[in-house]
Amino acid sequence: MVENHLRATEFYHVSKIGVIRGFHPLLAALVERWRLETHTFVLPVDEVTVTLEDVAHIFGLPINGEPVSGWTNSSSDFVQSQSMAIFGREPVLSGNSKSYIKLGWVRRIRDGEPLDTEESIRKYVKCQIFCMLGSTLFADKSTAYAHAKYLPLLREFERIHTYSWGSACLAHLYRALYRASRWSHSEWTTSWLAKTVARFRHDIDYMQEFEWRPYEGMIIPGELHGHLDVCDTVAPLLLFECIEWQPADRVMRQFGFAQPPLRQARDIPLDLHCLALRGLQLHDWTILHGPWIVEWANRQNTRLRDLHPLPTWDFIPTMEYRDWYMRSFEYMLRLSEYDPQGPAAPQPPAPQPSPQHAVFEPFSRSRCTVAVFLFGQLTQASSEP
């Protein structure tokens, strides 16, 4: 019975994923390649990124749905009323923030459910989902608490599956990469990881192959087809205060299309891109981010396939694109030659003044292996001291 209810919420597949473990030096080597302004990794084989397609195949989460958004309210009345509605009792909160609910307490409620009625099964499933949100999908470095802002989205059981949890998960990953890439150049990181990261830097520097379409030929569960249908959209990704952007038109070979010269960049103002929930909160993000939500609602009309791109059969870039890529990122393609004990990290040959906006455009050989690893590791690493 629990399985059927998890399937109804479309959280069944992600609930079957165990602990995702990775190797920290590999994470550091990948984060060095992340470009904040493009949401892509700069590799010798060209730009690549984690996409909605990766989220759908790895986690099985819904993509084609409403944005994960709503109120953030730090008042005790809000947190307690939402907790009573979901868990049937007042919450045990973090000592540092009264908006974060202790997941150990939620698990004890879940495990105490007799599962002998429809109400009991639904409460069990809601507890399980809330724990996954805090420990896997939207985790911070502790993985011990989850924000109360998610509770209103779990109140109506029949509506849980209507939200785009997958796009919210990708927004959270991009935000974590943004923070981790700033952290990755710290003195603590380079001094502690220098010897172990060197091996992975070298392997990435000299990689010659990349699995652009790792999911070809896979048997896809029927419930995922509608979500995969919008995974190539060029659109914003929303998670309450967080706004990110999927640069599908920058990594078109990952969707089986030839990569043309890049178009004009899309700006996201820094005051939106860098928002963090601190202090007293009373915000309705469906209003504050209304224009971005409208763009997400238009996702069916911004898919790569609707632009009639040329298919790629050999995944070899055009000379025009390759020349541009080498001019733009040549300084990042041989990071194994960088001495972390030296005076500075690699820099572009002609650095520009700091932009007023964050700009995004509308290793294994396995792209999906890298995506799994990043989902399991990035949020914790980005909060390291």
C-alpha cells in the first residue's frame, strides 16, 4: 500500500535510491570546471551540464508541473499550524532557525504509523517525502533538518505530484554549484586537497570521449514520458526564492542536436540570483517571481526541438563552434598545469570587470554518473568551512 501511494505522488523512484557516496577530490576537480555565468562545466570535449533529462532519469521526479513555490513565513504560528496539519503535532525545531524542522523527529512519527487506514498511510508517505526533501533533494550540509516552507505543498495529497520537483531539484543543484565554485578556490581547499585532486585534474584534462546520450535505448517507465517531453526546454528553474536557468541551448549535443554558434546571453540580476533566506520571512514567491513563473508556464513552447535544430550523428562540433570555444576557454582546458601552491588560480587571459548580473544562456565518460555524484555531494560540500 505504501508503494502505491508513493507512486501516486511520483516520489517512488527517488525513494528507492540509497545513500549516494562519492569521492571528495573528484568533486573538487569537477567544481573547478564550473562556470557561474553559463551553468556549464568546461571540459576538453566542450561544455556540458546536468540537465532536466538527468534529473528525470536518475530520480524519476516530475518535471512537467507547477513550480515549487509559495510562502516563506518564519512566524511560529505558520510553522506550528503547518506541522499540525501534516504531522498531527507541534514540531521539534532547529536551535539556530525556527523555520527548520528536525528530520529525526519526523522519522519517529513516520515509523510510528500503524498503516492500517488511508489517513495513516498518507501521513507516512508525507513524512517520507519531507525527509527526502531535507536529506537528499534540497539538503544542506547537516542533512538533519528541512525547511517548513515545503509543508504547504504536502497538505493536499492529490496535488503533490502536480509540482515540478525535478526542476526545483536542478535549481538547488545549480545554486549549490554556484556556492561551491566560490568555495573551491579557498586556501583551505587547495592546501588540503592539492595532491589528491591533481590526479583527477589530469584525467579530465586529457579525456577524449564523452557519452553524450547515455539514456538511449533505456526502458522508460510510462509515467516519465510526459516529463521527458519538456526536458529540452530553455527556461527558468524555480525553488521558492531560488531562480536558476537551464542552458539547454548551450549543450544541444546532450539532446542529440548539433551545437550552433551561441546566441545572446540571458541575464538574471544578482539580487535575484543570490537571494538567501535569513532573518524574519514573510514573502509570497509566487508574486515576487511572477514573471519567471510565467516563463516556466511557457516551457512547452521553448523546447530545443521546436527550434528545428539539425540532428548530430557523430557529436563532432563544427569548426566555427570549436574555434570560439578554444578562444573563450583555452585557459581552463589544462588545469593539471596549475600549481595550487602558486600565487593564483587560473584566470582568463583578458579578465573583464565584475558584471552587474549573473549571465546564463537561454569522467568518467558517463554523463549520468557525474550527475548522480553531484546530486549526492554538492550541497554538503558547498557549505564546508
